[in-house]
Amino acid sequence: ILLTLLSHFSQLLAIVSLPLLALPGSCLVSAFVPPSTTRQRLSSSPETPQTYLFPILDAQTETETKRIRTTVTARAMVPRPSAAMIVNPTSALVLGATVLGYLLWKEKQKNKTNSSRSNASTKNGDDNNECIYLDYNGTTPIYPFVIEAMMPYLKEFYGNPSSSHAYGQEPRKAVNRARRQILSLLHESKQNFSTQDEESIWFTSCGTESDNMAIQLALQSTKHLFKNQPTATRPHIVTCNIEHPAIELPLKVLQDEEQSCEVTFVPVQQDGRVAAKDIIAAIGPQTVLVTLMLANNETGALQPVKEVAEYCRSKGILFHTDAAQATGKVSVDLKTALGQADMVSLVGHKLGAPKGIACLYVRPGCLTEEGRKIHSHGVMLLGGGQEFARRGGTENVPYIVGFGEAAAHAAREWRSNAVHMEQLRGRLLEKLQTELANEATVVVKVNGPESPELRLPNTLSVGIAGVHSGSLLSAISNQVAASAGATCHSAAGISSVLRAMNVPTDLARGTLRLSVGPRTTFEEVGLAASIISQEAKRQLVQKV
């Protein structure tokens, strides 16, 4: 109470009171704080209370102690009366004012230092606090509630979930709980899941591993069917020509280098969507797998997964979809959206979970139907028998927990998030078109389907004729974080997706992929559009 009353006068009193500390009242310091124990940690035991005033006050002002939990009893917080306090109350007043004045001064200095560092970082291009993030298709931030859910499994429940002792019980429960949370995304109308349902979720390290595993499962489960066939007869896989590199590259290697299968890459139409009839027409007697992404990670174009998956089911052919980019933005319900797909790839860092965790959904029984069979010693990663003996490696429990929490949140919120993100996307395009409308020679065109319903609600792939997207993004990199194409496509030059869509070269070179998230604001997209437009105008003026 005394310190509160003095707070408005502490700085003035601190200045005039420093000489008074030499008076007998200075004995109060030794009564409260023995010199040799000034920095000792406070005890929370009521049997051995500590009455060190300075450490308590320091702990309240030091930012690095935010995470330190110090429990101080009421007895510890209130110093015992001393002779000095009774005899010389003025000294107590002086000391309180001095300490509080010092702390206020210290906090002010700290703020000045942080401000200086922030300004320096901004000048050096290291500060991203003011940079508008429009690259949610590349990755999402880890959401706070996800981190909160993960923390106990980083600090307390560190046991191996495969262990039978007490330390493995809680991690094992957490892993199975995460499987059910992910299933809630794939079964929107289902709440209770059986053990068999849980066994359909196989955790992996990333989307690339999930996609590779789906291909290997299809080939390994049908390998015996081709043993007595002529040498030229090989398993056949159908896909489209704008798939993620985690599908495209393995298939090219298997076909061209290992010669273990034949692959048909069905071309997409000019709007970036493949026609379902073209995929179906490519299926032949030796087809063992059709794999088709749910949404393109660059243009956001939604593919006819449901129609193709239903056809494959009717013919007993395995169907896989990479739903990594679509999850949390559109429905991934197995029945209504995915046509009861046999295998589905999902990725944590597209949902607000950490990088380094993903999963492959494998429909129970699909690998033993239609004459297929699969061995019991794992696929690709052979070892400890984890993930129902299909994928070896100790489970990454904290990340699995985070993935599950993000999936559960997406299952609840994806509809409202989609509405918000679609409004942001529309506002972003409108602002770009308006600000560049005065440039008579500028063409601003959306890449992908004309109908917004056929694109991901958060994704805007837009070409600005006469602009070099790489140079533009480099110039504004400290103000707007975006990309010229899919992050996973590292090749220089024009995107292979845009080439497949036959996008004119001038527009392809000037294409930006702008992707918003659930937490993006209208103010941010408005400001980002202005920054992009100004830099585009600057480039056009220089070009002239």
C-alpha cells in the first residue's frame, strides 16, 4: 500500500533521498537483505520464509523471468518488523521511494534499449513485426493454443508411447487422442471412433513422406499380381501434370530410372483444373493407383477428386489425394468431398501446427481388397514397428499433439474461416485492380478458374503484365511476405504449373501467389495491395 501511494512521487523522492541513505535508516537494508544473499532464490516453504525485498522487485521487472513461476507466501512477502522500522519510519519511506524510483528508471532505460534495437533491426531488414504475412500456403504460424497443448509433452510427459510402464501411458493416450482429432476432420458427421478407425491414421514426418508412402503402398500391395505377367507389363499409375513435386518426382523416377511402373500425366485445362473424364479415360487394365491433389498449392484450383475417387472405388482401383493445401479451407469429409478416398495426405504446418509432422489416412482394408496384399514389416522406414508396423520410428509426441489440436480446431472453424478468407481474397484483388486501373497498359489477371468457388478461398494467383514478380517481391520483402509461386517448387524461371496452364509469358513472369489466413485483417490486405501496386508502378515506369 505504501509503495502504491508513493508511485507518483517516487522519481522525485528518489533523487532527493539518495544522500539520506547514509543515515541510520540505512540499517533497514541489512535488516531486509543480507549482502551475501541478495540474489538468492525465494523460498515457497512456509516453514522457512525469506524476506528479501530486492529479489521480489527485480523479478517483477525482468522480462527474462516471465516463465519463472515463483510462489511466495504471504508470510514471505511481509517483512517482520525490525527496530529500524519502528524507530525510523522515515527511512522506510525513503527506501521504498528510492527502490521504486530506481525500478521505474530501469524500465525506462530498457524500453529505450529495445526501441533502439528494433529500429536497428528494421534498418538491417531483420525485423518482421511490421511485415504483412500473405504466404499462408507456404506455411502457417504455430497457433498459441497449439503451443499450449504441446508444452506438457515437452516438459512433463516425456515418456516413449511404446513403453508399457507409467511414463508411456499419458504419451500413448495423447497420440491416440490426436488420431481421433484428425479423424474429426475426415468424418464431419461422426463423433465416436473405434480402434479400427484410429488405426487408419499413420503419422509421418511431412507431406512428402505421406505422398511417397501412398505410392509405395499401391506398388507393394499389387507387386505379386505382375509376377507371372510378360516382362513389358508393369503397374500403371494415373495423375495430372500439376501435382506437388512429392508426387511428380517419385513417379518420374519410378518410371524413367527404376522402370518399375508406367505413369500417365494427364494435362490440365487452361483454368488449372483437370477434367474428370480425362483422368477416367487414362485408366487401363494395369492401373493400380490414381493420385490427384484436392487443391493446387499455387493457383488454389480445386480438382474433381470426389468424382474420380468414386469411379476408382467402383473399379476396385486405389485412389489417393494430397489434401495438404486444402485442409482447413474447404471440406475434406471422406464421404461428401473426397468420394471415400482410400488414402489421404494431411500436413500439420498448413493448419497451424509445427513443421515436421503429417499423416497418411489409409482406409481400413483397402490394401487387402481386390487381390492386394501387404507385408507386415513396414513401408520405406523399417525398424521399430511403430504406426501399426507400417512406419518405423519413435513417435514425435509433442508435434503429434499439436497436429491433433490444430486439426480439431480446423474441424470446428473451417467454415467461418473460409468465409472470412474469401472476403479478404476478394478485397485484395479489388484493391490491386483499382490501384493499377490508371495504368493503361497494365493487365491484371487471375490465374485459375474464373468461378471463385472452384478455388481455395484464401488463395489469389494474380499476374501483372510487364512486371517481374521476383524483383517486385525482393523490393518489398520487408513489408509484404508473399511468393511468386509454390514454395516447394525451387526451379528458377516460370512456374511449371503456369506453363502447364499455358499462361502467357508476360503474365506468368509477373505472377504473385498471395495467400491469406484466418487471422489476416482487411487493413493488412488493403495496405499490402497498396505496397504491391506502388512497386509495380515503379517497375513499369523504369521499363518505359
